[in-house]
Amino acid sequence: MFKQNSMERQRKLFIAKTALILGVIPVVIWAYETGPDAGYCGVPGENPSCVSAGCHTGTANDKNNKGSVAVTFPNGLSYVPGVKQHLTVTISDPAPTQAAWGFQLTARASNNPKTQAGTFASTDQYTGIECAEASNIANESAVLNLPNQTCPAAMTLQYIEHNVMGYTHTIGQGSGSYQFDWTPPSTNIGNIVVYVAGNAGVAGPPNANGDHIYTTTYTLTPATAGGPTPTVTKVVSASGFGGFSAIAPGQWIEISGSNLATDTRIWTGNDFSGVTAPTSLDGTKVTIGGQQAFTYYISDTQVNALVPSNVATGSQQLTVTNGSTSAAFPVTVNALEPGLLALPQSPWLVGSKQYVVAQTCDAGKKCVLATDLTFILPTGTSIPGYPVRPAKPGETLTIYGIGFGPAIDSSNLSVPVGQIVTVANQLVDQVQMQVNGVPATLSYAGFAPSQVGLYQFNLVVPTVPDGDWPLTFTQNGTKGTQTLLLSVHQ
């Protein structure tokens, strides 16, 4: 599983690695850690496994070896046409001699093993795609790594496998795992067979000897229509920002219920289209007033989504679709429903005292990492890994919020909701903040840079006495409904 047989690929890799392998017998070492050639995971008519073709010594699925290769499917052994799944391959072997891990996996129509079933995509730098011609798998591509993993048109077969970084990353005894995405065909093609081969290699430098090769297959059936229907029981704005019963365009919301999704995950960079957030995750999507929301988190009992900007105000209907569609759930949409980040948990919630989540970069710090920032809380409060102290008059704090409405850039153009913010901007509906009733200057009030649907306020702490003081805000003359505190000490 680690060694390639293609002489052309050996030539290319030899050129790239000459300085590393001079004086070593190339036929043993070349490309050992880069992943196998196409066609070595047991598809009928192809090579049964890398061991049978001379890549490695040993016997595939030797009963004397106690390891295995396994694939975890988030939806069980079924698929929904066109709905992406996030798969995990784990190669395990208890032998203390085995500590290097590799794999190759493909998916084919059960009625024709030469027909590719769906497409693969790496979700990190540890896997790559191998492409090959169905009529001649020896005619293959180089391993395609992120970001470009589109196979040539003539190479219709796809294999996903470990690459050099993956091989290095997973070294260690016990097991090694790889994760990636598989998108089934867009139409129901009947049963699909997933073929996978794994290699539990020996520890130490790349070596073709002493490996334990394991193969297995999985048969996935098309998901039957009429599965459990999603049920929505509650909708509120994000609980960390007030958890209001009414929502607003451009606001983060939490949807509670049952059968809302078939797996649990948040969005990743691969789910985005450029800078635009996804409106569906693994087949789960949310519609509000006939408009599709942006979906951040899915699970069986909760979905977190961003309300699109074009939802009309008033009473609207919300639905969740996951194969089938839930009954409409009524929600009240206001033009604005602002809330500041105030986590309802210790140390921000102490008895009846709710502190706003505020941070600052202490003087003299570069604050490159999130852990470089200082949280603003009363003296004696601690947060593992972070400095904590009260605010000082005159310093600038960063506070986040949701539901504050539209924002415009320097050209007076609206900043799109549901996209990563790449421009400086300001709120259309102005916000004023006060600490203990004393007006505070806001040096910035708009969408947070590099975020989606999150507002940022840079508040200059006014001169107030030491103490825990009410932090209040108004927008368009209307006072926010949260009861929040900010700790200040000279």
C-alpha cells in the first residue's frame, strides 16, 4: 500500500527525491510512503491488493495477523443520491512491530465494478486522489492533492488514498485513521460497493517488508423514501446571545427537534462555495419564509442556521428538510433582534450576575493567537489558558453580537449575509453603548472581519468607578433587553 509500481511515477519521484535516496536501492524505497498506484484495493478485475502485486511482502488478510481495516459511514450502510458523506478509514493492528499506516479506497456500482460510484474529496492534507482509465488502470494520474482534485475527463475511476503527509502524520503504534468526503452519484444507481485495502506497515524508515495487508468491502443501499420525518419543536436566536423567541434577518438561530439530520457535524471550508456559506449539510437544509438559510451545525436534535437577509418580517414558516420535510413551524421575524455575546455558563454567569463576553489585547502583546487575548471579568476569575482581569477606563474591548441588521461598506454597498466578511463596514442602524449609564465610544460597529453573520463592537471603556457595572445598548433608540455586567477596575 505504500509502494508504487508505475515506472513513470518512480521516475518523477526519483527526480524530486534524488538527494534523499542516493545510495539506496530505488526499487525498494521509491514512493513507499506516497500511496499506491491505482487499482490496489480489491476491485474485481483489478489487483486484489498491493501485496499480490509485489508492493509488499506478506499475505493479505493473513489469519495470523490480528488487525483490520474498517470504514465508518455516518449514515450507516446506505446513501442518499447526491448527498455528501464524511468517511473515516481506520487501519489497526495490535502487533508492536506495526506503526505505519496507509490505505486505498474506491466505490463502484455493484452491477458493474468498472463504473465509478460518486466522487471523493480530501478534507485535509493527509489524503489524495488517484485517477485512472476504466479500460486501462495502468494509465493513471499523479496523486491529486488539495486544492485541485478534479480528474481528467478520460480517467473516470477514482481512488482516495494516503499521501506522504498522511503517512508521516499517522506514524505510531495501534492504529492510524484518515478522513475524507464521498459524494454518491446524483441519481439512484442501486447498490454501491466500497472496496478498501489497508496496510499496517512496520515502524522506522519506509520499508516494503513485514507489512500486514487487510482488505474488506461494504455494500451500500439507496436510502428508502419516507424515512423519519423531521420534527421542529423550538426556534430561538443563538442562546449565547440572548436566546430570544423572535428572530431577525441575518441572525443566528437554534432549531430544536428530532430527526433533523442523519449525522452530526459543523460546516468546513470544503462546504463553502468561494466565500459563501452552505445552505445544506449532508442533505439537511432549513427554509424560512420560503428562503434557504445558511446551515452551520446539524445533529439529530439541533440545527444551527443563519437567517438569510431576504426573509420578510412578520409571522413566517420555518421547515427543516432531511430527505422529507418537517411540518411548518411558525416564527416571528423582526427587522432587528439584537443580542450581545453573554455565555449562560460559568465564569460569565455567576448566580444572577451575567457578564458580557469581552476581550482585549494587553499592551505590549501581538495577540496573534486567540489565547493571547485577555478576557474581561472580575478579579479572582480564571479561565484555563487565558489571562483574565477587569477592564480599565480608556482601553478598547471587543464584544460580539448577532441580530443587529444590515451593514454597508465604504462604497455604501450592502455587505452580503452568509458570506465571509472581507471588507470594513458599518451598521446601517446605529448602536450606542453605555457603561453604568456613561456613554462609551464605539470605534467600530459592523460585521466582524473574516466571520459569517457575526457583529463586532470595539468599545472604549468610559471613566467609571471600580465595580461591576451595567453594560447597556440602544439601537435606533430602542434599548436592548439583556441585563449584562462589565467589570471595571482602575
